[in-house]
Amino acid sequence: MPEPYPALRPLPESLKTPAWAGVATAIEGGPDTDVVVSTRARLARNIEGYSFPARASEAELRRIAQSVRQVAHADTGRLIDLIPVEIASLSPRDRAELVDARRISPDLASSSGIERYALLDTTGRISIFVNEEDHVRLQALALGNAPQVALRDVQDVEARLGCRLHWAQDAQKWGYLTAAMSNTGTGLRLSVLAHLPALVFVDRLDRVFDAAKQLGVSVRGAHGEHSVAAGDLFQVSNEQTLGISVENTAGRVRSFADILVRDERNARREVAGDRNRRDRAMKASRFAWERTTTSDRLSARDSLEILSSLRLCAVCGLMPWRHDYQIKTAPDDQLFAHLLAELRTGGGLTGSEGASALRDAIGRPALLRSALAPVYIGSV
């Protein structure tokens, strides 16, 4: 059967933009965007009658990929606008950019197998991974602290595909069958990406981890499993998928996200209200800005640490330099979210940086200076 979709060269820039990074979607006053950058809902599904991707033959993988693409293309609703991207045809740079924008997973990006696809919308909200660990992984991104919104969107996509595809499941005992037992049941991973600079600054993160255990959620680095924590960014997601409803999962994740928002805001008030902490935060922010002006290159981790130090002052209402004419602080929620994608840190946090790593490292200081110059230039 002929390939119905040609490879996209070059990859459209619109596919590299996450739902939470664009001006059009980063709406001021969104749900807790000062703490929670974004919410992601991901459903793992497999098509009945086929082996899991790790054990499937080339012919099976091809039939699976063709079936998913054809069903998405036949949908008369939102799926018809999804653009298919063959992972094998992408350059390492394109793969890294899609990971940074959270449009594809690090596992899909690092895949060297055949018939691996991503179906991506141009709004940055919906992604479908084909033949990653499971036949299909459906992902929805939402701005800020919005588990119910992300869950609604991903369930809508699943329902549309499920009209023509038969999911492998054991309705009596196991629920949806997945390649990893950790996903069997609902197949749902619901997570929030939170920025917690004040909790880290006041050394109260251990309490957060204790609360996470009680609610059955896990805390990882910004890019989830196998990624390192950097820049005070943490991804919080559910651990249990078997014997629990998706509604219960959404409630747990939202409850913990609300705790994060409350505790981080309280910690910010403590930093702003305590002279010693305030002075330490301002000193760290000044040092961070100086690094952007003197460094010829910055690693992924260092760039996020610098950005976090600058933002800590901003969210605490502090001025890094004591000048009355500095009338605003930065980066705000929208600029922070934009820089998270533009700094190209994904590979550096997951250990998969390619040949473009040096170019990214050299470009980061200039990117930070350019984005933040309207606030900091002339303030020293």
C-alpha cells in the first residue's frame, strides 16, 4: 500500500509550539500559571489482535500505523487537522525541538525503529504517538493547573479513534492492556509541570514529596521519567492506573497541584517578608543575570537555574537592583513558559543531546539576554 503522507521537510514551526508557550494561549489570569506551567494527560492504548510494538513484526507495525493514520484522517471532527510526522525522517534537531515543546516523548524521539509516527495538531494541544511503547499514546496539553481540561481533551480524541479501532482490554479484571504493567488499567498518566523556586529556596521540598506519597503521586524532573530535576521544575503525576477511575486520578492530581500552588505561594510570601531571605534571593538573581552577560555558552541545567533565580525575584515582587525607575519584574508567566521551550533544554535533561548540543549551549546566553534585556539593561 503506498505511503499516504509524504515526509515533512522542513518540519513546520507551528508543530514545535506547545499549547502553553504561545502568546495566543498564554492568557493572563489563567489557572494558577504563576506556579503550574502546564497539565498533560496521556492515554496508552493498544489495538486488539496485534503484538505490542517491541514484539511486533515489521508488517504488523506498518498495518498499525496505517490504521491509525487512516482513522484520524477519516474523522470529520478535530482529528482531520492532525499532521502526521514520521520520526525516522526527522533530523536530531527537529526531534529535540519537539521534545522541548512536549509535542513528542523522549522515548519516541530516541526511537530508531520503523513505522514510528507522531500525529500533531497546529495548536500545540494534541499529539498522538504511534508505535512507541504501545500502539497508540494519546496526549493532550492544557495551560496551567487544568487536569480536568486535559483529561476531557484526551478522552475526546480516544473516543473518536475508538469509533473505528478496537482497543485491547480485559473489561472484567485488567482494564486496558498495555506493554508495561505500570500502565495497565486506565492507561492514564496525568501530570502537572510546576515551577517551585520558593519551596526549594526555603528548603521545604521534602514536605512536598511526603505529601505526594500520601496522595499516590510521583515527583520527577521536568521531562518525567529518566529526566533530571533542574531549574526548580518538577513534573507531578499519578502512580496508580489499576483499580482506580480516571475521575479519581484527576481528583488526586488536582488536589496535589492545589497543595503545590498554596505552599509555593506561601513560601514566596516568606521570602519577600524576611530580610535575610530577600537579600539572598536578590543576590542570587543579580549573579544569575551577570552570568547571562559574561557566559559564552550555557548548559541546559545552568540555563534553567539562571532563569529560575531570576523568576524567583519576579514572583516574590522583588527588584534585583534597588532602583525606583525599574517599574516591572520579569520574566512573567508567559515569558517564562516561552523561554522553557526556546532554551532547548530537553535533551540536556534526558541525557539525549545530539550534535546540536554545542550550538544550543552557545545560543542560550544571547537568547536570555534578548528576552530579558527590556527589564535588566540599564538597571545595574
